[in-house]
Amino acid sequence: MITFENAKQLLEKYHQEHLLQYWDVLSESERSQLLNQIEIIDFSVLDTFTRSDDPASERGVIQPMSAVTVSDIDKNGELYSRKGIEAIKAGKVAAVLLAGGQGTRLGFDKPKGMFNIGVTRELYIFECLINNLIDVVKRSGKWIPLYIMTSEKNNADTVNFFNEKNYFGYNSDYIEFFIQDMAPSVDFQGKILMENKYTISTSPNGNGGWFSSFARAGLLRKIKDTGVEWINVFAVDNVLQRIADPEFIGAVIESQMQSGSKVVSKAAPDERVGVLCLEDGRPSIVEYYEMTEEMRTLLDDNGELAYRYGVILNYLFNVKKLEEISIQKMPVHIVEKKIPCMDENGELVTPEEINGCKFETLVLDMIHMQDSCLAYEVVRDREFAPVKNSTGVDSVDSARDLLKKNGVDL
Ligand code: UTP
């Protein structure tokens, strides 16, 4: 473990010496807990801290990007399906479920995947995803390795839940969990917050950290040894999504592109979804809040929105390319949040107002690191039912309606 002296030097470098201010009153075990945390935290994210100047927000020249559309897929479905199933059968495909988020908008006190979306019976979000993957296992006759990313905060609950539910019928030899890294939270002056005298306030470092955590857990070596070439990365909250979808995989392989992204046509110009486009000639995702009014409403020659392909956090990455880009630094996004922290009496309080910032890297930034990305359009009502909130847009209610529409018994 790092020594007190080394910790002090490290903290001085980042102007965070206050983390050691209670050192003298801490017990031996509290001291080692604190040193342990200092040792594993990535302080370099603090370099990006200037509230008004987020480097992730500097953009290049943006242009619309075309897609393989739903009607193209209808025409070429057989070819795509054959290619995709071939790759799955050859053991070239794995999937990574991003389940390390805190799901604050849903307000559920357990990991989001443990939420029961059933009405008259139990049907958990994790179960919906596993059922969808089992469809492909049945079609291909092959178990697809599934790696589930959790965070320190929800790992135990998630692993226990899968055990308790017998992996929802999936072959447990093909499921593995790995834990993402944590980043410190800071106040508006850039000073790291503390939860108590020996615990630094941290949160999961965003879903963009999945590849480095995956590699650190030894899983990159493992999949390379077994010949995996493609990884389908997807979010926990879309209960309708097709995972390791043979047609999607086949279309990306056939296109000879380095990556693929499932997209849906935007429902309206101001829909709050990031769009896939070209930035300085490379694939890129522009978040809804970064779009200008002109971009939002621009029409193409067919009278359709020029920037209409919204991303649904379901990507296909090539393992070789991922390794190549892993040496590049991901942009760090600064997100203002209400962060529970210690008050002047040493008590943990949850603030009423936003009081600081968290640091996150985002998987969508990996798309801009690719030379090419196939936009693959899917039918929204069949494949996009995100559970972000409990009611309203992208909610438990809307996801239930869509599940029913797709014949899922609730
Ligand atoms: P969201 O952007 O919806 O974030 O994550 P969230 O933390 O789950 O939810 P809110 O914003 O607090 O309500 C999109 C996907 O990325 C995963 C989430 O679990 C979800 O599948 N994620 C997010 C991680 O795996 N790690 C993170 O640090 C953040």
C-alpha cells in the first residue's frame, strides 16, 4: 500500500492535501482505508477541471451520416443473418453489459437491472436482457460470452441476484462480472469531497471506462485467447434491445467497417437523444444539448431530418481496434450533481442543491476514435424501450407499454 509520505506528495501535486487533515484522529484501520482509496483513485481526471471550459465540448466540422436503413435490412436480411450467425458460431462474438451506473433518475435503491418490470408476475430488467440474448443462443446453437460491468457500489447486489435467480436460465460458465473504476467527486472549487473523515467521495467513472476496466480484469487476454473478434456493448436499461443481433453483426462485417451502432430515426427534431454523424470526416456522436437549432431542424433532399439517426447505446466494436485506441486518452466530461458529503461537524448530508461535480468518460466518445462506423437503423417500437425514469418519457410505464406491444407477457 502507498505510504503516508507518498500519499501526501501525490495530493500536494493535485492541491488536495485536505484529504489528510484528520489523519491524527484516525484509527489504524481508518488510516489504511484512506490510503487504500488514495492509491486507487485516478487523480488525473482533476486536470480537466475548469467549469466553463470542458475540453469534451470542442467540436469539429459536423455533417450528416447515412445509415443502413430498415428497408435495406429487409432486403439484405438473409445475407446479414447468415454472416452474423457464422461469426457467432465461430466464437467471434462476445457481449458487454454496462451495468455500473447509479440509475439516479429511476430512484430505485438497488441496481437498475434488479427492477421488476412485470405487472402480474416477476420480470426483472436483467431477465428481459438475458431472455433476448437466449433468443440468439437458440438461433445459433452457441452460448455467447457475456461480461457484466458493475461498480464497487452495486457489484455485490448484482452478483448475488444473478446467483439467486440461477442466471435466468443462461449458462453461468459464459457470464463473468468485472468492476469499473471510481472517480473522485469535487466541489465547485475543484476540491475533492469527503463522505467522512477517512472516506473520499467517489462515483463510477462513466461507461467509457469499460474497456480499461475490462482489460485490467484480465478479460481482454481471455477473449483474445478464445478468438473473440467483436464485442457488442449495450446498456442495462433498454429492455427491448437485441443483443449479439446476428443481422447487425453480419451487416457490420459485410460493410468492412471498424464498428457499428444501432440507431433509431428521431421521433421529433427536439427529441433528447444523441445523433450519429460525421465530425471532420470521422464517425461521431453529437449529444442533443450540443445540437444547434439549425442542426436539429435541417432537412435532407427527401424532406427528412438530416441529423435523424439517434443512438441507443448498442455498439459493435472490433477487438483489434479497441486495443489500438486504448492508449488514447478519453475526453473527461464534468457533470454537475447533488453529491452527499460530510458537513463541518463530520456528518454525512445529502444537499438540497447541486453542490459539485463528478467526472465521467463516455462510451460514445469511442465512436469518434474509430475510422468508420456503420449506422444500423432498427425499428424503434421493436428495439428501443429505455427505462430511465419511473413515469413519463423513457420510463417504466412507457417500457411496459412497449413490452406488451411486442408480445411480452407482463
Ligand atoms: P446513464 O447515462 O443512464 O446513467 O447510463 P445512469 O447512472 O445509469 O443513470 P442516471 O443518469 O443516474 O439516472 C447509461 C448506461 O451506462 C451504464 C448504465 O448502467 C447504463 O447501462 N453506466 C453509466 C455504467 O456502466 N457506468 C457508469 O459509470 C455510468
